[in-house]
Amino acid sequence: MAKQKVALLTAGGLAPCLSSAVGGLIERYTDIAPEAEIIAYRSGYQGVLLADRIEITREMRERAYLLHRYGGSPIGNSRVKLTNAADCVKRGLVKEGENPLRVAAERLAADGVTILHTIGGDDTNTTAADLAAYLGANGYDLTVVGLPKTVDNDVVPIRQSLGAWTAAEVGAHFFDHVSNEQSAAPRTLVVHEVMGRHCGWLTAATARAYIQKTRNNEYVDGLMMNAELKNLEGLYLPEMAFDIDKEAERLKSIMDRTGFVTLFVSEGACLDAIVAEREAAGETVKRDAFGHVKIDTINVGNWFSKQFAALLGAERAMVQKSGYFARSAPANADDLRLIQGMVDLAVESALNKVSGVTGHDESQNGKLRTIEFPRIKGGKHFDMSATWFGDIMDHIGQEYRAA
């Protein structure tokens, strides 16, 4: 087998898997293809366009195991869309008139890269497929194997994305502390906004983890620090429709009885309605290079807080967001096992010249395989028919229906 030159990049937002996945790839190549040269492009596709790379040295290989202990990305991230030439020009990544896809492809060819591993969501990995297709059409053989990273767990047809389990666990830990704010003032409403633009999986999974974390707590009878303080009274997802007046009536009775109400809200819940409302009022809604609404400018949690605070007669309302805290965490034990399986398959596939994205394929009974690029898509919706989700909603006592 000819000597391989492997390039790694991470792109998009952070997730609790990037550092471990990079470390795992370095370790695996060191174990089974030690002769392979490894580089990493700094800050994702930006590094490819700017020829900004890190040479993975022998010393780095020997200490790659340390990367499993950390969150973030050891090689940096960015949100760069290679097919959005205007944005790349604006950011100084290419010159006017240049095709970013061609610039990136020619950089990979000039660097002698034969294998590219991309760790990211659907945009990251489908862009990698575009690069491979461009190079293939121009006589250059590049194998691209991606690993699925998204805390939303919203990549089609992959059953479980890397980092999502950790984000749910860490989000629950975050809110276990925040929930104590219910004791700070009478008639308090606390809204926990969780990441998830199109998919409510993370919000639901964080709620499940929070309930599991707090259900066996022991308390001192008669004091305010009790089981009710740790209750979750409402859960709102992008896939869910609900009657706000009926919900307010239900929640107000809880507020009147206990003096506090807790809501978990996906950052994409009611997003389309809120955006339409703002645009109808003449506001220009900001969008990123991929055309997605810049969700941090919408502040869905704040919208829910304002709506319900008035209807519930809350004297104090607050919004707490676990997103950056959760997505920057190191991978937990469950994700570490998932990462190892996908990394091992990614390296095996790359060395055998099989391109695609590693993952448990939902259309093949959850088999771990290298899934063909054309089948990779974003925006997978959460399946609200899942038994565990029904159990949560029964526990909360909330009525809901599919949007």
C-alpha cells in the first residue's frame, strides 16, 4: 500500500466529542498505519483555504491519549461554507472571482493529502463530499471519511451523533444547580433554553437526565428545598404544537400552589412563528453563511419567558442557557465508547478507500457502517413516539401534539 497522508479537520459548532475524536484518529493511525503522515487544518475549512495546518509530530502522537480528557477542539473550528463564495471573499479567505471549492481542493492536492477526515455535522460532511467529487473529476483520488458531530442528534440516517449523550448529561447537571434559583424569590419562573434548532432530541434527553438525576434526592421535610423545587413542569420542542392559553392555565395552578414553575425549551421551539412575527413587524432577521437564522439573535427562551411570565403572574422570571456549557464538555463514558467504534471504522474505511460518514444506520437496523454521502442530511426530527419521551410527558402531566 502506498504511503498515506492523512488530514483532519473539525468544523461547525463545538460538541463534546471533537477533542476525543481527533485524539482517537491520531492513536488509531499510529497503531495500524504508523507510517502515515498526519496533518490537521486549523479552524476547519478556513485552514484549508488559508493553508494553515498543524503537523502532527511524534510527540503529539505519543500524547494524543490526553485529548480524551478535554472538550473543545484541539485543532480549532469555524463555520465556512465553501459554496458561499461571497461570504468567503468577505472574510478574506479567498480573492474576488475565486471558487472556494476549487481553492480548497487544490490545497488538498498540493499538500498531497490522500485521506481527509472531517468531524462535523451534515454541512461539514457534505462539503467534504463535494471536495472529493471535485478532485475526482479532475483526476485526483481523495478518500473522505466523516464522523457525525452534533449535540442536536439530528443527522439523517444516523441513530446517535457523537457528543449528544454528553451534552444531555452536562445540561442536566447545569440545571440541577440553576433550579435552586426557585428559592430566591416568590413566584419565580425559570426557563432552561437547550440547543436544538430543528430537533428537540437534546431538550428531551436533557429533561430525562435531569429527572433521573434528581428523582432519588433526599430532603428535610417541611423546608422549601424539597422534591417540588426540583420539578419540571413544561417541555417545549420544535416538533411540538400546544395551546399557550391552556398551558398557561395549567402552569398558573402550579405557580399558585408552589410558588415556582420550571420550563425546558428547545432554542428552535416556535422559531418559525417568532421569525414570521418579527419580519412582519419590519425587522431584518440575521442569517449565517448557510442561510440559517442566527438563532442567538432570536432568543426563543426569552420569548417563552415573557409570554408565560405575564400569564402566570410571575414576580421574577429568568432564562438560563446550558448550550455553551454543555457543548464544551469532555465526552462522557458513553460517548467515548461511541467515538472509539466510529473512529476505528473511519480509519479502516479510509485505508480501504471507502468514503462516507461512519454511524449506526437507522435504515439498516442500526448497523455501524460507513454511510454513503448522498444519504447524509441535516434537520432530522425527534421521534416523539419514543416510549421514554412519553414517560417524561406523563411525569410532567403535559398535553401536547405533533406540530
